[in-house]
Amino acid sequence: MKPPYLARMDDAEGQIRATGERLTQPRTAVLAVLLAADHAIAHQDVAATLAAHHAIDRVTVYRVLDWLVDAGIAHRLAGDDRVWRFMLNYRAKDAGHKHAHFTCKQCGQTFCLNDIQTRLNFKLPAGFKSAEVDLTIRGACAHCS
């Protein structure tokens, strides 16, 4: 049985072409893995998923994930275990990481909550300017509860 990400390769290629940046096989494969994921995944998960069908070293996977974040296609968040996890930005307003997350305390998976209103009413001190707001709700996900 083929891994689900292989069915997303054409979608990944189209998204990369839309950036106007160089289309490469590692970029396409890594983005396809994120497209197939239903939760935020760590570098190790991406590399393990690709291992059977794509010979991409771990450094290249890191570089592609960083490029996806810089390009505004994905965002990264630190898990409770201090491991970076990556998830797609599904809407243009998600760029800059302005949405909530849910982290399951049982299985450790983190999910984006794009439909939760994250507009906070706070005033920063003079001279301060926010770039990101990180709101994480912790509990049991639908699979674990």
C-alpha cells in the first residue's frame, strides 16, 4: 500500500510553482507529507514517512521545512517536549501564525484550530509590537477521549 502523501504530490507541486520559487523534488515530497497530515508533525516524522520512497537526508528535510515556513506555506510550533512541529497554513490569514492550537496530553499530537477566534484584547507596552500570538489549548483529542 502506498503512503497517503504520494497522492498529494501534484498538489504540492502546484503550491510550490505558485510561489515562483524553484521546484525541487525534496520540496515537493516534504510539502506532500504536510498536505497529507491531519496534525502538526515533527521533522523526524516527515523524514520517516519519506524514507521508503524518497532518498532525502535529514538536513535537506530541515532546510525544506524552514523554506516552507519562510515562504508562508507552513508554520512551526514548539511542542511541550520542545520539539518543533510543522503544519500547513490553510488560509492566507494563517501566515504569521495567528491561530490557536490544541495539544493532546495523552498522545502528544498538536492540531491547528483555524476556526477559533484568537483576537485578544490586550495592549502591549510602548515600543513593543507583536509578530505572533501563540494560544494552545491542552486536553484530550477526539481520538483519545
